[in-house]
Amino acid sequence: MSAIRLAGARTLFRKEVLRFWKVAFQTIGAPVLTAVLYLLVFGHTLANHVKVYGQVDYVAFLIPGLVMMSVLQNAFANASSSLIQSKITGNLVFLLVTPLSHWAWFVAYVGAAIVRGLAVGLGVMIVTVWFAPPGLEAPWWILIFAVLGAGLMGALGLIAGLWAEKFDQMAAFQNFIVMPLTFLSGVFYSVHSLPPLWLAVSHANPFFYMIDGFRHGFFGVSDVSPWISLGIVGVAFVAVSGVALELLRRGYKIRH
Amino acid sequence: MPQIPAISFQNVSKTYRGGQVRALDGVSFDIEPGEFFGLLGPNGAGKTSLISILAGLSRASGGSVKVLGHDVVDDYAAARKALGIVPQELVFDPFFSVRETLRIQAGYFGVHGVDDWIDELLSSLGLADKANANMRQLSGGMKRRVLVAQALVHRPPVIVLDEPTAGVDVELRQTLWQFIARLNREGHAVLLTTHYLEEAEALCGRIAMLKQGRIVALDRTSSLLSGRASTMLRFKTDHALPESVAGQARVTGRIAQIKAHDAAEVESILATLRGAGCAIEDLEIGRADLEDVFLEIMNGAVQ
């Protein structure tokens, strides 16, 4: 078995962070604005009609969901868009000729995806927290789920970036897989308000556990135990990472 | 003890589409340390396939490639550290300045704190005043020079240039070749593929010619030229050439070139032209150059 060689990974990680930081208006500012618009529309229309978990104000409930949704979508976007852009413009060759191992690629791309996800999540948090401050019952769960969820989505973004050959394939992956799974994961509602069939379907959606566990950190209550969520998200992370690492090792669609 | 070759190709083959297309067919040759080696061949001969396998951009279907004794698959990290590749395509990362691009590329190889070397590269390649310009602001020729700098920034002992002067103006080409020739004098091995045969003739100590995935000639440049030491007759004419001469002539616009083996044959060709009333001007008699050798080999090589 080849050793896990990480030489050069720090440079690639820094480059990937710089890449989005240089266009932060688009990569951080825009998703923060989108989340605020969701909050204004849904929060305003539903605030007086819904209470969640019996006592939690709807706007306060919505905020962690929006934060986590932004973390997940942006972590995915960072890894996937960077890879597909490099593939299509051809500058991936600069990486392909280096001695970087597949582990180094993985750590750098997923690491930068986590940073982007957390940066956007923090931005959404800072802007929305004034509308209705959610609690801070168990901060460790917040951090664990944010990092693990962003890592999982970064690894998924890597897979999508390797697989897609055109921008519209990437858009399909994002719009037909990532978007429905995030929207139907309980960002905007507690899954316990759903009829039994859709409750069962939600429980098969790994995104649900990322958001539910993350939310537990704020309110101390959630639809399922955070330990169960951690187990499921952890297993999903390992599985998706395993696939991403194997594709990188083989040079799937990047070394012919 | 024999020296370890800078690059060693052993029976390399590459097939595409389940074996239907054979891009390389048992290519074997070594490039010695410190050598300036030319790889020539028409489009589609397999030059880029060979370079891609060497660089790790693609994988051989058979055979092996080693860089300073390191296999490009089993020991890829050591092999790639020893290699500096200037890719054929004019690619760049639009997010970064020239200096950032070079620092990042060095960092991938675990090389840090190389600003002095970066400055030297930039000034040798005429880019000193562009260090902080964004890659997008550079002209095509400048981007090409940055590609060269990127290939050299980790100080590789073996340099591979895949058609580096395509689209580069004459002055720039001179700057580039002076610099590469200097690196070669300092001990770097250089593998060059080019369409400009006069460059290969001027720079390369040895040359291999590829056709349809096979090596059809491999020799010292001087031997390739002297082995076929024919004389070349060049002149301009507005007339159609007589039939007996037209068959051996290469005509480009008004300029005709005809190969002759000795003075008597020159005399006989000129007599034929005179006899046919074919007025000629600007007559030159010279030795065959690499282009003549190239065409002769390509036309006569295995089909």
C-alpha cells in the first residue's frame, strides 16, 4: 500500500482557498444574500403560523437550517466548480504533472471546500442572527456537523467534478441531486410535521441527518438523536471519501 | 558503469478505443543525461501521446518509461520531480498573477522560498516587468513563456518542451532558445518536439523521427544530414518545370528545390531546364537540410 504522502497538499489547499477568496463577492457574498432572502420570505409569511418542537419560534428554527444548507451547497460548489473549470480550461495539467498523491488532492480540495462552507455559513449566521437569535445549547454539535457535513459535500463535489465533462452535466448534478436532497431535508420544516410516508422518505436522506444534528446544537432538541445523526453522517463521509479517493487514485477521467 | 538515462522509453505502446487505434507501437529509445534530443514527426505520429505518458497525463498500454531510473507509474513522485514539462496547449489559471502562479507551482513540488530563482527565470525569459500582472493580461507569447518558467520553477534536471515555439514571435524564440541552450550547457537533459525543423537542426544533438507510432529514424543530427548528403538546387522560376525534372522537385510558389547527388547531376538538371526553355533566377546550390531529410524519411518510411 502506498504511503499517505501529503507533500505539496498545503500549497494546493492554499491555492484552492485563494481561488474563492479572490472572488469572495460571488463565492461568499452571493450565497449569504440568497439565504437572507429565504429568511425574509419564509420567515415573514410563516412566522405567526408555525411553532416547532412545541416552543421554538419558526424564524429561530429556520436560521440554523439556512446556515447548514449554505454550508453544504457551498462546500459542494467549491470542489466541483474548481475541478471542472480546471478540466475545461486545461490548467489541470499543472497539477497532473506534479508528484501530489491522491491523498494530497483529496485533503486539499476537501479542506478548501470545508473552509468555503464554513465561511459562507458564518456569513449567513452573522447576518440572520439578528432576526431571531437561536439558542446555543450544545456548540460542539454545531461545529462537528458543520465540518463533517462540509467535508462530505466537498468529497461529493470532488466526485462530481471528476465525473462531469461539461458545465451542464455539473449543473444537472447540482440541480437534480444536491438541491432536492437539501430542500427536502428539513431545512424549512421539522420532518415530524410530515405525513408518515414522507417522514420515512426523509429518514432515508443523509442530508436530513446533517441538518438535524447541526440544529440540535442550537436548541438541544431535534427530530432524531444527534448520536444517530453523527453515526449516519460519519458513515456517509467515509463512504463518499472512499469513492473520491479511489477515483483520484485511478485518475478517473483526468489521466487517460 | 553505464550512466542512468535521463529518459528511457522501453517498448512503449498506446492503443485507444479498445485497441482499434494504435497511437504508439513499440517505441524504444534512451535520452542520455545532458543531451539535447529532438523528437520529430508529422501531426498524429504519436509525439504528444509519448510525451503524455512520460508526464503521467496518460498511461501506456504496454512497455515502460523511466525518468532518471524512476518508473513513471510505480515511482511517479520521483519521476515527476525530475521532470519539467512545457505543455503544448496555451493554458493558464486566470485567478493568479505571474509570481503567484510560479510560487504555487513550486509549492506543489514541495519547493518553497524560491523567489530568487523565480526572479532569475522571469528576467531570463523577458518577463521581469510582468511579475505582478494577472495571467489574463498577458499576450499569447508571454503566457507561453510563463509556461516555460512554470516547468522550470522546481529546478528539474530533465526538461521536456512539447512544441514550445508555436505562435511565439521570432525575437521571443531567440530569447527562449538562448535560455534553454544555457540550461542544457549547465547539464539539463532536454527533450524537444517541434514543427520548426531548423530549430531542431540548430539545437539537437540527436534526433528521433516518429511516424505512425514507430521510430523510423534515430541518429545524431549530423549523421542524419551527412548520411543523406545530397546537394540541393534552389531557384525561382515562372515556367512549368520539364517533366523529367518535375518528379524530383519540391515546389513552393515560385521556388523550386531539386535534389542532386553530385556536380554532374547539377549540370544535367540545369541543361534539361535550359533545353526546355525554362528561365530561372536566384539560383542557389546548398546542402540538404533537416527538412529534406525529414521529408525523404517520411515519404520512404514504412506504411
